[in-house]
Amino acid sequence: MTALPTRKLEEWRYSDIAAVERAWPVAPEAITIAAGETAGRMIVQDAAPGSAVIRQFAITVEAGAALAFHIINSGGAYGRVALDVALHDGATFDLGGIIIAHGEQVLEIVTTVRHLGPNATSRQVIRCVAGGTATATYLGKVAVARAGQKTDAAQSFKALLTDRGATANAKPELEIFADDVKCAHGATVGELDKVALFYLESRGVPPAQAKALLMRAFLSDALESLADDGARAAAEAHVTALLA
């Protein structure tokens, strides 16, 4: 796609098009996981304040291969990470995404996961914390081809809004042409648990620290599929620093 997108397109409906124009056009980054291989990728989008960043990935997971992909999206005035994933026979794809938005940021994670062959599995876990007047968006599509029998796919999006002016948008979507599949999706948006905050504060935890602890615990779901202990510790430390 070379023409500048508009908000008339579903996958750009919540975007800041003026910011998109500053980063356009975007060349997709190709990732291929060969048949039978297991791999992991971590993307940290922490661009400078005021900048506009778009990263698009074209991912192929061949037969019997597995990919665990993790995203921390927190930088720039506008930051978008988009994935187009093709899964072949028996492939596995795990996505853990974190959005931490504040101020007037517009941050997005957009995915299309295509189950092209049978027996493939995909899991998408997206967690978001948004404050100020920030906008955080997850648009996730699972497309199951006619050949994608025995597909097992799930999407989960949960967002915490720390200020009344913040916005979280979610659109998990299923497009299924096979008749023997297991697909599920869910989305929730809420606020910090006031009872849990009171519990921590009543035991001497300062309010700001109590909020950060609850937010970190909330976001940690998206990092569960990180198999490497060192990588997980580094990701958790980065998230903790962003919440400080």
C-alpha cells in the first residue's frame, strides 16, 4: 500500500492521520520461521516524544514452526505496530502486546493472523494502560481459510484507563471459512480496582507505588509466553520503569 491511508479504512479508523503522513510510506519488515523451527522476537517501540513511528511486519510461520512475538508500544506522539501473519500446517503463533500510553499519545497494535493450513494455533494477549487524553487501540483479525481445519485461535484484550480523558479502542474480529475450528475473543475496559488500592495503601504502600504495582501485575499477562527468563526479566524491568 503506497497511498496515504484515511480513517475511512477500518484498520486506520482510530489513527492520527496527520501523524501517519509524517511516517508514510512504510516498508514491511519480513520475518520467516522455517518449518519445524522455534523462534522469539521482541519489539520495543520507544520513539522520542513528538515523533511518529509505524512498523509493519509480514510474518510467515511455516509448517510445524512456532513463533513467540512480543511488543511493548510506548513511544512517540503516534506509534503503530502492525503484523500480518501467515500460519501454515501445524504452526503456532503467540503474541503478547503491551501498550502504555499517556499525555496525548495515540498508540496502536494492529494484527491480521491468517490460518492458511490445518492444525495451526494462535494466541493474542494484549494489555493496555492509558492515561491523560491518550488513545490506545487494538484491532485484531483472525482469518481462517477453507483449508484451516482444526484451527485453535484466541484473542484477549484488556485495558485500564487511569484518567477519565483516556480512550481504549478494541475490535477483535473473526473471518472463518472452515467448519471445524475453535476460535474465541474477548475485550474489557475498566479502571484500577479501588479495593485493591485501599488494601495496599492500608499496609503502608504509598499511593503512587500501589498504582504502579497493580498496573505492572495487570500488564504481566502479556509476557507469560516469554520463555527466556532473562528476556522476561528485562521486559518486566522496562515496563516497571515506564510506569514509575
